[in-house]
Amino acid sequence: MSKRPPEDVLRGIEESASEEALQRVLAMSEGERRRELEAAGVDMRRLRAAATNLYEDLHRGRPGDPPKQRGLSWRPPRERDRRTRWLWAVLAIAVALIGLVWLESHPAPTSAAGPATMPDAGIE
Amino acid sequence: MEPGGAGPRSARPSPTALAALSQMDLQSAFESAATLAVALTGSAENASEIATAAFERLRTEADAAHGQIVEHVLAVVRTLLRESLSPLSGPVPGGDGEGGQANLDLEELAARVAGHPLAPAVLRSRSEGVERASDIAQVLGVSVDDVHAAHKLLRHHLRQMRARGDEPRADGDPESAR
């Protein structure tokens, strides 16, 4: 005769309390909710902090990820140091190459008597 | 939304829907989750952790981005508590797959509330597949509060029946510990 199996009917009755609580919370205004939380002794500062953390997590990515999506160019320090060393090395090589090119294009002046042999000067 | 779960999968909010909430809306939904946690556990102690756990579960869902987030997160709180620490999570008399026993339990429950002006009709409605208090109230032409009162009576008797059923086996059943 029953459309629902008796097990389901019994379970539904057991769970009706939580369903009613859910509907009651949904119908509450923000003020009512806060009053109920405070009356129950909930630490509202802790609750707000947890909500703030959740909000930040949702905007940062998954928990545990570095905060690379916050709009900042944050990178782990080791990686940053490695990048800095490479940059200096590339700069040093570039300066050396520029120097060599400049020397090639500006040869040292030579005298009519031939190349100066400073180390040999005065040694006979 | 399914009354007993986190709602149909297709209607669950996605992580992006959660991320699209303003901080104030998220705060409000979080407080709702904590309020339900307090209501179901009767304790303020873990309200914040339960609310956080509900949102963590919700954010792992990757389904379509629509649906009422507050309703979903409350349904998840309910499910989490049912799974872990709610007194509602235990076995129901006759709910162990033995349809015959369940029938007997249902008959006993009906007999126990026979003198109540509304509980027998509520039980009948639930047996016929009408489950939400507001729907039962509409079908029976009574207020939702009256249906809640009838539910309360039915739960009371069911709890008594369950306690009686638990008596012989003092085997550390977590349900009987609460």
C-alpha cells in the first residue's frame, strides 16, 4: 500500500529534525543568525576569521599553493636568487663582448718604426 | 535540492561560483553553515570547523555553476554531520534491509501515535512519498509548525524504539554513546 519502502519512511522521520533545522536557518535573517550564534557561545571573531581565510583561499587557488595568483610577482627566494645570478652573468658576458668589439674597431696606434716593444726597450 | 543530500549533482555550485561570491556573501553563507552546525550538534565548539569542512567539500565539486550556494552548503553541513557525528547517522529500526522488520516497526510507530490528532496523517503522507514538512502541511491543510510538532512526536517514539532495540547489545555502538 505504501509508495515508500518502510525503511525509507523510518529514516525520513529520523532525518526530519535536520531538515527542519536547515529550513529554519534558511528562513533566518542575518541578524537572527548572528544572535543565535552569539547566544550559543560561538566565537564570532574566530568565525569571521575562518570565513576570511576561506575567501582568501578561494581567490588564491588551492590550499597550500603559493600565492602566485594574487597579482604579485611572488616567487620562491631560491628561484629569485638563481634568476638574479643568471642576469648578472649575462650582463657580464654582454659587457665583455661589447668591449672586444670596441677594441677590434679601435686598434692601437702604431709608430713608423714599427710596433712598440716596450718590454724590450733599453735591453740590449 | 534533495532534502537529504547536497542536492542534485547538476545543480551544485562550482568552485568558480564560490569564488564569484563577494566577501560579504561568503561571510553570510559561512555564518548560515555555522548556525546549522550549532543547531544539529547542539554545541558551538566545532561550528567554525564544520562550516569550513562544508565549504571545502563544496569547492571540490566541479559541476555546473548554478544553484543556491547557501542551500547547498547547508545540505553539505547536514550530510557531513550525518556521516560523522550526528545522532541521526545511526541505524534506523528495521532499516537494515529486512523489509519485514521495518514494516513491523512502522506499524508499531503508527500504533504509538494513533491518539495524536495529526501524527498518523503525517506518517501516512510520508509513506505516500510526501516528505517535506511544507508539502505535508499543504496536503493536510495544516501549518508547517503543526507538522514539525508531529515529526517531533514521531521521532520521540522512534528513538524510544531504537533505544529498546539497542538495549541487549551493549557493544560500544557509537550511536548509543550519544
